[in-house]
Amino acid sequence: MEGSSLQSTSPGRLRATVRRATLAVVAAGALVTGGMVAAAAPSVASTPASTSGSSATGATGTTLGKSQHLCASPAEGRMSCLSLVRTDVVHHMGVSPNATPSGYGPTDLQSAYALPSGGSGATVAIVDAQDDPNAESDLATYRSQYGLPACTTANGCFKKVDQNGGTSYPTADSGWAGEISLDLDMVSAVCPSCHILLVEATSASMSDLGISVNRAVTMGAKYVSNSYGGSESSSDTSYDSSYFNHPGVAITVSSGDSGYGVEYPAASQYVTSVGGTSLSRASGTSRGWTESVWGSSAGGEGAGSGCSSYDPKPSWQTDTGCSKRTVADVSAVADPNTGLAVYDSYGASGWQVYGGTSASSPIIASVYALAGTPASGTTPASYPYAHTGSLNDVTSGANGSCSSSYLCTAKAGYDGPTGLGTPNGTAAFTNGTSTGNTVTVTNPGSQSTVVNTAASLQISASDSASGQTLTYSATGLPAGLSINASSGLISGTPTATGTSSVTVTAKDSTGATGTASFSWAVTTSGGGGGGCTASQLLTNPGFESGNTGWTTSSGVIDNSTGAPAHTGSYKAWLDGYGTTHTDTLSQSVTIPSTCTSANLTFYVYISTQETSTTTAYDTLKLTAGSSTLATYSNLNHTTGYVQKSINLSSYIGQTVALKFTGSEDSLYATSFLIDDTAVNVS
């Protein structure tokens, strides 16, 4: 992209938009301009794009402002897909390695909903009507654009069948093809390691779609997404029994796109009914995002909600304004004005921006997959009601007007349009038992510090599931000390002498925990290790004071929004230019000779455009003086920050220069992000 006119998002440095193209997935969304994109926050993705280029959407339904329903309104007894496509965004075909399509991408959703990696071996099924002939190739384009692992028929990740489990696919339809593209892309965004089963119903009748749900379950799917709906009928309770009563299987259904009002099968007592929100970035907040109901008090467009006319109320629903089944249970982004990037080439011209509760249903199905296999004999729709504190409560907005106001207006706690809220990790989507993850906390051993003297200790932990984000807590700490919940760093100044029994707990987003217990003595004079004070030696270990304490090449430590910090705002960002380049980051530390233990820990996030699985083109080398401690490369790319630990005991009694060197070759970009470093001694 040399010579591009894109503007830097950080004064004097062209890094966030051009140099750092490899981390476009973590940058804000963008507006299409002549087939490429200019950096812009996803919350302004509703701004009309350039009038040049293609704008075919494949939509066959009614137009609402700047959006159009992908599918036509259903005939009586039929279902319609529940997705909308923006009509004011110009499209482009294929992968753009140095540009981000308009709309939210995988990293946006993972950030907004605090989602871990995981889901390996889980199969999420998508049930839709009609055929999308380009389903697999369009899926490949989406995943390639965002650097996700390939999901193909050949590697066993993707499977497409008709409602009988064979390959006699139904008639193709451009509207339903767009729906299929949306569903497949949302599973890929939320659970890149999940397998995907696409079951195509012969028609949009409830019987054909229901048979397809049964087919998905028969083929082993534990998570089944349904992005369609139609009018309620007196037959719904029989449909419940025939198609949706599958204990131990999470079945999600879109709540609707026409504002206040109930559709089936979202009203089924056996499914997780998924409402919709408007999702926007919110700088300066701890979450970094904010949500409101998708819709308006005028109604006519927005997430569906209300009180079923036929389906009985499940035992876990306790709201009092509806004696039967209330819609919805939970929610996720659905507003096309804060929509999702989707790739569809069947009757459409490539990259689109989609919305509708058709997006929120596969998002929630995939969150269930990240949370782990549902317990046998249970109804996963009940799980969020036992974990309401593990959801983002949506408290503003409306999707219409109604007599029982909570059925159409957001409020604290449960409401119709957004249910109990949106995902905040995966804990709300478990049945409360262990999902099988194992969290291990490294025991730091007995500690001894001096009263009224600053002390720090970095707690290290690992998870059996890669990419999990851990939160830390501690009991029994000496007075004056506390633990950082995000980084696990214990710090402060002990104010009283004595010996404490400390227990540290690390918890992942599935609810799995690990603990370590040790004693901590606070004395009136130096103790521990023959005079060693347990402490953390690096200056400015999390980079929140900029370059203080560090020696770097130009622009390495930054707080740009082009890529995330592990905690706080600052991180070290080495390389990512896509051309021959070297970045360095170093600091010297003196490890006291009286100590017996020394360890370096840090978090690293590696994102790359390289496609090779065998050649290390771009490298990150960690050295201590002239000795190499570790080397990472594009082959070690990750989907988020991963903690590393290096034993420095051989350097006790020495002053050593710890140095990270990132080296990039002349072609594809690889970015190495480093944050929350620590050298702990005791």
C-alpha cells in the first residue's frame, strides 16, 4: 500500500492504517471507497459510501430506509429469513489484504462480548432454506480476509447437506443465500475453531425447516442456529414437540426484525430466543462498548419481542407481565446501522454490511459453543437465567409501544427486546458445571517483605484451552496489598507485620478456576531468600507511562486504537509494516544476588498476513545480553494475547539487558504486540 493516501490515526505516524494492515481486524470498521477502505469507527459505518463501484445485494424483500430485507415477506404458513442488508454501502469483491471491509469483524465481536478462543471440535449447525451455491467459497473469502483458519469440506471443518443429509440441494435463492453467508460468517467470527454444518431445507415451510433442525441434531450438532421466523399459529406447540425439543442441544432462534411483536419459532419454549441491539464503541468506559435496543418506540423495525399467544411459559422465566412464553431470552448486535461485515457473491457483489436478528442468533449459538457442551438432559435456554450477572444488561431503547412496557422497552434486568442482556464472556451460557477447562496457577512459594516498603509479585497462570482470558482474585493478602484482576500483579505497601496465608484464584471465561496457596511474611527487616525482597523489577512494566524505563526504536510504545492493549491503553507494537523492517524494545535489570528465584513474564499477541505453515519469515527474538531466550515467528500467530514465562535464575547477581527484536521481511506484514511484562524475584 505504498503511496496510499490513507491518513494516519496517530499524528506523525502512518502505522494504524498502512503499516499495521495485518491487524486490520482489530481496527475500527471502515467505509468502502473505490474497492478499498478508509479507517473509520464502525459506529459511523452507516455513513453513505462513495457512489462509485458495485452495489448489488441479492435482497428480494422490502426496503426500510437505508436497509432492505434479504427475503420477501413470507406467505401464510411459511418462514422468512430475518436479515437486512445496507443499501448505501458500495461493495467490492474478493480479499483485500491491506484493507478492512465495512462493518464489524471478528475482533470487534470478540472485544465487545469479551469472548475467549476455544470451541475446537464443537459443531455449530446453521439451518436455512434454499441453496447457496457459493456458500463454501464465500466462507473461504471471509475467513481469509480476517486471517481465520481455513474451514473447508476437504479439511473436515465445513459440511453442507440437504434436509435428508445428502447432497441433493434445493433450488438456489439469492435472498436466502445472503442469509446463509451471514450465518456462516458470524459463526466464523465468534468461534473460528468451531466446525460448521449447513443444513439447507427444501423450502421455507416450518415442516421442512423443522426436519432440517432434526437432521442437524442427528448429525451430532450440539448448537443449532435458526435465523428465520413467521407468524404464530395454533400448530406451534406441536412443532415444539416435533422439531425443537432436543435436551442437551442449544437451539437459538432470531426474535424478528419488525419491532414489537412475537414470531415463531422464537416463541418456542425449548429454544433460546435471541433479540437484537445497536452496538457502538464507547471510549472512556471500562467495557469500551455500549448497547441499546435495536428499534424505536415508533415500531415497525427492530428486534422482535412480546408475549406468545400459544406457547407455555418455561419454568425459568419469572416475569409477571406475560402468562405465556416471553420473547426474548438474550440478545446481540442486530442493527444494520451498526452492522456486520459479510461476504456474499451469489446474486450480490461481495462485501456487504448486514444486520437483523439473523446475525444475533448465530452469534449466540457460537457463544454456547465456546462455553462448552451442554449437560445431557438440560435445556440450554435456561442457562442464562442462572447467570444473570454474567451478561451485559441493556437498559435503554425501545422497539415499539405496548401495555406491559418491559415487553417493548429496555430496563434494568429482564426486558423483552434484549432479554437478560448480551454476552460478557461465556459464563452465562454454561449450566454451572465445569466445561472441562483446567486452570493452573503457578505457586510462587513463600514470600517475605519488609513492612512499610513497596512490594510486588506477579502471579502466573495458564489455561488448558488456548486464548482464554483469566481474571485474578486473592484472599488473605497482608494489609496494604491488593491484586490486579486483569494482570494478576499483587502490589502495594504492607502496613503491618505478621504472617498471612494467601490464596490466589485465576478464573477463565467459562467459569473454570485454579488456585495456589502460600504464606506471606511481613517483617521489620529484610527477609526471604537470605535478604531478598520479593518484588517486580521492571520499570513501567505495562507501558502506561509511555517510554519511561524502556529503550525502543521509533513508535514502538503507543496507545493507538489500531490494535488492543492487553490491559490499560498502552502496549509495545513491533513491526507490522509489510516491508523489510526491524523494531526493538529493551530494558536492563539488576537481579539481586540474595534472591533464589527470577522469572520474566509477558503477554504477546502475534498477527500475520503470512500464509505459510512451514517458514518463519518474520521473527520476534528475546535476548538476555548475548544469549537468546526465545524466538517466535509468524508460525506462532495467535488470536489474542498469550502469556509467556522465561526463567531468569541463571542471571541472579547480574545486570542483564532484556531485549525484544522484531524482524520483518520484504513482503507480508506480521505484528508482534507485547504488554504487561514483569521480572519477579524472590
